[in-house]
Amino acid sequence: MTGAIAIVMVFSIPIIAIVTDHFQTQSKIKHKMIQDELELEKLKHQNYLIETQKMRLELEQMQLEGQKEKKIL
């Protein structure tokens, strides 16, 4: 009986190590995914700010052109 317990304990240690390593690997992958998602959101926000500034400048240019046309008429 004690021999069976010893065999189970000997084989359970590597299994526990494999499971622990698997969970650590999963955690690292999730961490990397979250970092990538955060970087993507930062890039999206920067793009939004750039596009907004571009539209603001285009609107100002259109307004200036409209004022020039009114002066000409």
C-alpha cells in the first residue's frame, strides 16, 4: 500500500510542475495580449486626435475660402 502511495507521489510532482508551467505560460500570453490591446487603443486615440485636428484645419480653410468668395462678390 505504501508503495502505491510513493508511486503516486513520485508521478504527481511532475504533473503539478507541468500544470503550473502551463498556467504561467497562459498568464504570460494574456499579459502580452493585454499590452498589445492597450498599445492598439493608444494608437487609435492618437489617430482620432490627428483626424480631428485635420478636419478642424480643413473646416477653417473652407471658412477662409468662403470669406474670400464673399469679399470678391
